[in-house]
Amino acid sequence: MKRRGTTAVALTVAGSDSGGGAGIQADLKTFRAHGVFGTSAITCITAQNPARVSAVQPISPRLVTEQMDRVFEAFPVGAAKTGMLYDAAIIEAVAHGFARRKFANLVVDPVMMASSGALLLKKNAVTALTTRLFPLATVVTPNLAEAEVLARCTIRTLDDLRMAARALAEKYGIPFLVKGGHLPGANRAVDVLFDGKRFYEYRAAIVPKIKTHGTGCTFSAAIAANLALGHGLTGSIARAKRFVTMAIRDALKVGRHRALRI
């Protein structure tokens, strides 16, 4: 755990959500809720709200690198997470930034698609993500749809979820946490971690009639925050699961939409 008198620091490398519910905005709020000082490197600016994404403007890889350099220059970053990276050039820059520092405690949220269905990762960038960034990760946290793309399989049952987590962890040689919140017919939100040796399952009641935006970003940011605080991987995931479940349960009504309480 962090010594008394010091403040844990976490970094998010992700896109900006103008609606405030996901991306950099959700990550920084999540860090703050955990008592962690949040820093950021913005990869893309999006024009979006919970219902749709209307425009995406990527930041130059050079400027993404500069943002990371200035953060690491000034702060003792204890953990980091990546979110929306958008294209291969940005992924290469981010991976290089972590690799040259031999950085530990990296949570990779392989953001491919928004809740609204908009593509947030170019199709030709998947190879860069899997070959350059995955090997640096402490854990990768795909949702159901992302896991299906990465594992090239259909996931319909809890057994499918377990098989996908194991297949991905063994393929890439790193722990995979496959999130099962959208598993058809499930009455519990079950996330499955395979760390290369054993399975861990994280369960919570599904909160009915609440549709929110940014749960994946918030979950991965909460894992990173707990890693920065000195918790181990499995404990960090357990704490993050409780945090995001409460954030959904206590969701705020903001206009016509629901927003996580973080």
C-alpha cells in the first residue's frame, strides 16, 4: 500500500467523450473517487452523447507521445489504463511509450465500438493492438463483443465465456478478463479472469431497467486505480467490480439519459 502522506497516481490514455459519460472524463472521475490523482493523454476528440457518436478527430501520435512524456516526467505513475486508441499509428506511439519505460500495472481496455454501435477502432489497427500493446498489459478487459472478435468465436453461455478467457490468455500470454454483462439470458453479471493458471469469477446482480454509458471505461479505470493503490490484480478487479456495480445501481438521471454515479 502507499505510504501515508503520498498520493497514488494513475494515467489514462484514451479518447475524450463530449457527453462526459465515458472515455477520459469517466476515467478521471473514477480515479478521483478512489482517492487517486488522475493524469491523462488524450488520443482522440469525439463529438458524442450516450445515443450516438457523430465525429472523431484523432490526435497526432507525436502529441500523444508528448502528453505521456510530460506526465511521466513529473509524476510517479503507479498504474495506467488505455481506452480508445483508434488507429495503428497511435497504438504504436502508446506502446512505445510504455515499453521504453518497462512500465508495469497496465490495464488495456480494447475499445472497438461505442455502446451506440459506432466504430472506435479502425479495422486495420487490431493487429497493432494485439501485437504491440497486449504484450505489455497486466490484464486485458474485453467486453463480450470485443472478445468474440479477438477469439473469433461466438459467446452465448458462461462456459463460452470461460473458454474465450482461457483461449485469449493462452494465445497472448497475459491475463484476460472477459466481461459477461451482456451474456444472453443471464440473471447475474459474471466476468471471468484467466491468469494463465486458474480461473477467477466476479459476480454481481444485474441492475434492471438501467441503461448506462461508459461502464467498460469506468471498470478498467477502477482496476487501474486499485493497482496504483497497491492492491494485487485479483483484488483490484474485485474492488472495481463492486465500484462499477454501485455506480450502475445508483445511476443519475441526467436529462433523458442515465449516467454512472462516479
